Amino acid sequence: RETTCLTPGAFDVIQLLSVDEENQWIYFIASPENPAERYLYRVGIDGTGMRRITPKRERRGSHSYDICPDGRFAIATTSNFDSPPTTRLIELPSHKKIKVVESNRRLKRALRPVELGESEFFYVDIGTELPLHARCVKPPEFDPAKSYPLLIYVYGEPAGQVVTDKWGGNTHLWHHMLAQQGYVVMSFDNRGTASPRGREWRKAAHRKIGILAPEDQAAALRSVLKDRPYLDGKRVGIWGWSGGGSMSLNAIFKFPDLYETAIAVASVPNQRAYDTIYQERYMGLPSENVDGYRDGSPINFAHQLEGNLLIVHGAADDNCHYQTFEKLIDVLISHNKPFSMMTYPRGTHSIKEGKNTPIHLYSLMTRFLHEHLPIQTRKHAPE
């Protein structure tokens, strides 16, 4: 049977949302020009008439849609990194607003007196065909003549993307608070992440989970340290959760000359102890990729730790199991490596169970950064 390509352009279809069989239209999410953003598109079932439905007048950012079965209406939610979401009921395909469902007025009012740092999206050249997309949050009273500590927020796995132009939750606001205190916060989406940048981009990490990502992250770090003299190369930290926790471990273990401090939350120190349906999808069978499983697992490089490490785990984590956390502790001790750790007895993978648990965790991480990645206000010495 003959197959017709409905979206022949050089871009990723991020999500198929709806098939309007009566009117012969297909609705999908794409962002051909900016991998951090999301927009609604429509194309005929015969492959004709493709166009962007999200109006050009709509502000930058990410737009999500819940389309009704007959394709006439949708619930549309819009936000960007600097603005909380607004949710509307709209008509399709005109995108005409019918009603504001949620304006988030109270949140927006609460944020008005809060001085948020400048956000910037940019590309980092790491010497590959495709540069890495990156995001930076600077202190509100940023002075390029000063020297700032750099905190990198990482994920790095095929299941996610961190350089997105949309409003976030606890982590998002925590990063803004750190910027207010004097940190520069950056993120880089390395090859293999769920950024909509093509087939080769996504397949680059095949059989290289935990191997390619730390190398890309380190290359991006070297590049920004070279290009941005206000960043203090001796005060660089990295942190992440789940796969980002694993990447933070790999970063500080494999590149001890680059990272002074790392915080790894709910990590997977050994890939052989994680979900087979996930790990084998990207890494193949352990018996067929022995070197990959070894070289991608941070526990095998724990002996190279030189900087400051905080590891955090929930004892009830049924995703990244607690036993892998204990094994990492045992290995670090066997190499006589100093480190800090915290266990949350009721914590699952999200570590939010129990009164005050989230604020306790974020306060713990803030204190750790203040101690080991100190904020200074000194200016560059004159040349």
C-alpha cells in the first residue's frame, strides 16, 4: 500500500493531537524554527494545506492544546519562561478566543514585585554539526564586570528536554531565587535529548547513555567559560534529578577539573539496576553492550571524585531504586571519598511526601550551594 508523507518539511512532528475525519484535517504540535517552543499546526489528510494555527501575534513560548473530538474547539494553554500560563477556550481553526478559563491572575499579581533575572536562549558551539541549544538566567542586577558562580541544571536523557520556553514549577522558581542571590543558572540540551532537532540528533545517544551526554555537557561548559568572562571557572556546579542526577554524577566523576560541586537527586548510579524497558531501548542488552553499560554508569567512576558532592534519595523510590543509592554510598566509602547525603524515609521518586518535604529539600540544596559554591561580588582584576 502506498504511503504518503503528510509533513515533508525539515522539522519534527512533536505530537499528533487530533484527527478530524469529518473535515479531513490532522492537528499536530511542531516548532520548526525554535526547539524550545511549541505551536499548533494543521494539515489535510491528503497532505495539502499545511499551516500554523497558533497565530503569529501570540507571544513567544509554548502552546499546548486539548482538542475536542469534532475538531471545532480546544482548550489552549500558553506560557513562556518568564510568564505563567493562561488557559483559554478557543475555536478552531480560527483560534478565536471564546473564554478565558484560567488567567492565573493571583500568581501574576504575586510575581509583579518580584525582581526576576533576565533570561536568554542561545546556541553553544561544541565543534559538532549541530550546536547545543541553551538557556541562561542572570542575576537581576547583572554586571558583566563582576565574577559569578555558574550552576548548570541538567537532564540529558532521551526522555526529556530542559531548554524549553515555558513556565515551570518548584525548580523554575528556585532557579530564579538563586539568580536573585547572585548565581548564573544555565542549561544545555545535549545530543540525544527529546529536543525536536531531527532523526540524527535523537539517535546520536543510541548505546551511549551516560557517555555522550556528559561529554556534550562538558564541551558546552568549556565553550561558555571561554566566551563569557563573567563566569568563574573555579565556581561551577551542576545538579539534576533522576536522569539529571545520573548526569550530575557522571559530570563531577568524569570531569573533576571542570565541576567543583554537584547535587544528584534520585539518580541511577548503575544502569544495570534500572528499568529494562527503558535502559535496553536505548542501550541494547547488557550482554551485547558490556562496555556501554560500564562506561555510562557513574558508579564506575566514583573513585575520581575530587569536588563537593551531595546525593539525595527517597527511601520509597520505586523508579530509581534505593538500593542503587546505597551501593553508590558503599563505593564512595570504599574509595575514602568525602561526600554529603540525605535520605527522605517517605520519599518516592518525586520526594514530596510528608509535611514540608519539598521546602526541606530545596533548603538543603540551597545551603549546600552557599557553602560549596559561594557567591562573591568581586570584580575582575584589571589586565
